[in-house]
Amino acid sequence: MKDFIIVGSGSSGGILARSLQEGGADVTLIEAGKFFRKDTFPRTEAAYSSQLFWGGGLEFDDKAKSAYLRAKCVGGTTNVNQCLMNRFDDMAMDDWRDRSGIDWLTVDALNPHYDKVEDLMELHTFEKKDFNRNAELFTGGCDKLGYGWKYLRRGQKDCKIEEGNDCIGCLGGCQRDSKQSTLVIGIQVAEKLGLEVLSNFEADTVVHHEDHVVLLGEHEGQKKELSARRMILAGGSFGTTKILLNSGLKKALPALGKGFCQHPQYMAFGVFDEPVDSHKGAFQTVASGDPNMRKAGFKLENVYAPPIAVGMLFNSYGREHQRLMKKYRYMACIEAAVRDQPEGGELDVDKKGNLIVRKTLTEQDLVRADKGIEAIHNVFAAVGAKEVVDSPFYFGLHLMGGCSFGTDPNKSVINPDFQVHGHKNIYVADSSVFPSAPGINPSLTIMALSQKMGEELLKN
Ligand SMILES: Cc1cc2nc3c(=O)[nH]c(=O)nc-3n(C[C@H](O)[C@H](O)[C@H](O)COP(=O)(O)OP(=O)(O)OC[C@H]3O[C@@H](n4cnc5c(N)ncnc54)[C@H](O)[C@@H]3O)c2cc1C
């Protein structure tokens, strides 16, 4: 019997696959999506959206108000994200400690684990010389208004932007193994040490036994059953919560599915007379670094999206839609991401076992969103935008919660040792364990928690 089966291969699963395999364990990594590598990632936006993501590109909440993006491929969402790497601050950790009752949730306690995962990757902190015009407009507007901003730090190695590579292309998977996804820094390293990877394998349920766990699912369209001494669920907020709900754990664990957060993101476009070419070069290099915005519960980032995605963000038709799309090269874009409250979100399954996402933004979330959008308008006005187009839609790219960790089995799902309460052989350290939204990019912390859990598992 295998020592470990890891379900899901993103920020959490990819790091665990490497650390457990390096520690001498016998590991199988299963992943619902396909196995692409640098030379096989689909090349066009239409092709990668349909092949690399759940829902063929987008998923929605039950009211179709919010859209969600999460990857379905080996390497998970780290293949398609921007790979911005941030450590959490005291504000985020204090809130986690208060809500969970877990006393080791401090920045100091996590720092050695942040150090260890950062040692696995190449990191680059952007500088002014990396800026495209979108970043110049963002920082220029912030400077005029006295808003603080900061350079972002990204997991990347030898991107060759100076030779004309545009980072926007790596939203469909990096074609030079330059982005430090867990495909690159975790799975491909672990494969050389004997890691078994089963792609196109969607886990459905788990059955816990005293000395092992059985996993039921579908591999390449065939029903399949696998067993291991320990099971690690790393399917992310949606994936892990769905497996535990379908495994019938809701009755024993009433908090299962609760506390879903998403950092709702609102994008607004400033239209200029000259080309901005926001899609060129390193397209996301700076963010707000203003303590007042942090306290107010939102942040601003200079971002952009490829044309199909931008086309979907406008609430317009016919000629008006054409007019806006013709301005694609003339638009700057800023996004406001809100630190939302967990009370408004819940994950559930229907009778067929399909995931249902319920997310009501609270009064506080809406106030935060309004403040963020107002700040974007101020920045664009300060740098002379001719028009500002707000997208009426909001997105969830950071999916968190559903299996929150804590000391009380009535209020949480995962215990301080990363085990599902009452199920000592099932472990979770992915984004589903977040007790609340940090308001900070989550992936480095998911990796650090997973590294910590891997280290503890190997000690045992
Ligand atoms: C466009 C975009 C940009 C982003 N940019 C950043 C950024 O710059 N910095 C940052 O910190 N965060 C960013 N994020 C968010 C970040 O990537 C995620 O929060 C993080 O990867 C979540 O890690 P995870 O391990 O919980 O889940 P994932 O990385 O999503 O991995 C889960 C994996 O499990 C698989 N899975 C799920 N269910 C099953 C099942 N039943 N059976 C088998 N496999 C299953 C999935 O297919 C997936 O591969 C971004 C996200 C998106 C969409």
C-alpha cells in the first residue's frame, strides 16, 4: 500500500509531492485535469481557457453574480496564476488566530516555512525598469494622490521580457518553465525521484479506516479505487470541500462548506488617447502599498487580461462593444480586490454531488468594494484618462475556506495538526483551510502551510 495519496496538484499538492517524495515516502499524486508541460500547453486564449480550467473556463455562484477561475491540470492554479509571492502580515495572522483558536498561527512561526519554500524557487522583485505604460500610469496617479504603492515580487526565472516575451502569455501556462509553478518547482523535481502522477483522475469520495483511507473516483473515464496509509486532500477550496461533502462528513462536521471567501475583484479601465499596451511586457508589477487601504479592506493592482477575457468584462453589445474592443491597446486597467468576510460564503453539493457556491457580499464587503472603485477612478482622473469604464462583474481568483482549521470541531473542519477532525488519516493544508480572507495573495502561504505539514508527516 502507498504511504500517501495526494489529491490535487496545485500550490499545496505540488509542494507536498516534492517534500514527501524527497523525504523517502512512496507517493501517488492524482489530478482531475490533464498533464501539460512547457511544450504542450495550448497556445491561444480560447484553447487554454477551455482546456486548463474547470467549467471550460469559468464557474459561477448560484445566482451567476460572481465568476470563478480555478485551474484543472497538473500544477493546478499555479500554472495559470501570476505567481506573485507575498508573505502574510500580522493583521491576517491575528485574525486567523482569533477565529481558529490555533496559537501557532503567527508570522514568526510561519517564517521558517516561508524561508524553506522560497528556497525552492527563483524570485524576482520588479523595478522601475520593468514597468510597462500601465504601471507608469498606475504609479503616476498614486504619486499625485499621495497613495502608497509597492513593487510586486514574482516567482520567475529568466523570463526574457527584454527579448519581447509578454507575461500575459503565461496565464495559459508558461512555455519556458520560467514561471515558478509547482509543476516546475515541485512535481517535475519529484518525478525524477519516483513520484507517480495519475492525471485525468477525478476523486469523488474518501472512506476513512483505522489504518488506511480508500479513495473512490474516475480515472480516464473508468471507476477506480485506490488505498493509502494516509490521504492528503489538496483539491483547493472547491475541490477538497466537495470531496468531503460527498463523503458524507457534513453531519459530523457542521462547519464543512462554511466560510467561503474569494477576494472579489473589480476591474476598471481608463481609456487614453495614446496606446497604453497594457498587455505588453511584465504586465503586473505594482500594487497599492498604502496602510490606509489595507485598513479599509481593499488593495489595488495594475493588471490586464487577454482580449477574450476583456471582451467579457464589458456590459455592452453591438457597436458599443466594438467601440470598446477597438480601444484594447488604449486602455489602462486597475483592479480593486476586497478582503471579504467569510460569513457571506458557503459551499454545498446538490443531490448529484455537483458543487453549489453561495456567496452574498456583506454590507462591509460592498462598502470596501465602493471605496476601492472610487480610488481607481481617482487614479485614472489624476493621469488624465478620457473615459473610465467599470466592469459590472466581479471575480474570484483566490478561492478560500470551506474546511477552515481550528480547535473546535463544531466550528472548524481541520485540526491544528492538519487532520480532518475525527479522521486522523486524512490531511488538508490547501486554500480550503483558510479561516478568513487575508487580503493578500494566498499561494505562498498555502505552500508554507503545506511545507509545514509535510515536515510533520515525515517526522511521524
Ligand atoms: C488567474 C489567476 C491569477 C492568480 N494570481 C495569483 C498570484 O499572483 N499570487 C497568488 O498568491 N495567488 C494567485 N492566484 C490564486 C492562487 O493560484 C490559488 O489561490 C492557489 O493556487 C490555490 O492553491 P490550492 O493548492 O488550494 O489549489 P489549486 O492550485 O487550485 O490546486 C488544486 C488542484 O486540485 C485539482 N482537483 C480539484 N478537485 C479534484 C478532484 N476531485 N480530483 C482530483 N483533482 C482535483 C484541481 O484540478 C487543481 O489542479 C491566482 C489565481 C488565478 C485564477
